[in-house]
Amino acid sequence: MAYIFNLNTMHAPKAKLQYHIGDEFFQSKDYSLVKGGDVDVSITINKVGNAYGVRLHLDGKVFASCDRCADDLDVEVHSDNEVSVRLGTAEQVDEDVVCVDERDGELDLEPLMYDYVILSMPARCVHGEGQCNPDMQAQLDQYLVNTDEDL
Ligand SMILES: [Zn+2]
């Protein structure tokens, strides 16, 4: 639980956090599209009244599998997002707002970082034209030819 920020002990109106997430972060997920990574995350938390604006800025790359040849592929990730957070009780559910239990005030940043890394990846991750694993590409080409013949 290294990515917990306690809102109840936040006394200044603004807090800045800096994390680096690497292979362990992604490999700790049971089912992850991402096999590893090297991402810098800057988080700024602004307290406005009883709410908090949490801005996440991501910069780096993750290691995934190519959707075409299944070889390793580096995918650059860059994103800048803001989420609203407020303290409340678990019964209060709002889709646009992350609700943190007011009794402990613990905001878990880990799922936010993970979600925004995944969201910043393209829907289809493939190597550039001609960059795929040549053996796999040859098999794919052959498969495509066979498929055409079946039609
Ligand atoms: Zn590929």
C-alpha cells in the first residue's frame, strides 16, 4: 500500500506527489495487458472546500504485446487527467467523483494511476509497418492467403 495519500492529514491547500512506476507495479496485477513499464507520475492535489481535485500527469512507456505478432512492444504513454475526490460514506456513489471514506481519509492512488496508464494506450498496439517479428509475419501472411482461398 505504498500509494496511499491521507486526505485527513493534508493541511496545506495543495500537495504534490511524484512516483515512478515500473515492472513490479504492473506485474502485481492479476490480469494486466501491460507486462511492465517505466512511467513517471506527477500528482497534484488541490483542496477546494470539501472537495479535492486530483491531477495525474503520466509520462513514459509501458511494455505490452503486439496485437499482430505477439512480440514485445514498447508503447509510449502520455496523459494529463483530473479527477474529483471527496470524503464521504461508502453509500454515496457518484460516477464522476471518487469517494473516499471520511473516517480514514485514505485515497488509494494506485488504481487511478493504473487506469490512466491503460486509458492512455491506443486501442490497438502494433509495431510499425515492417517491424513485426518476421517469422510470425510470414505465418500471418500465409494464413491470410489461405483464408482468401477458402472464400
Ligand atoms: Zn508486431
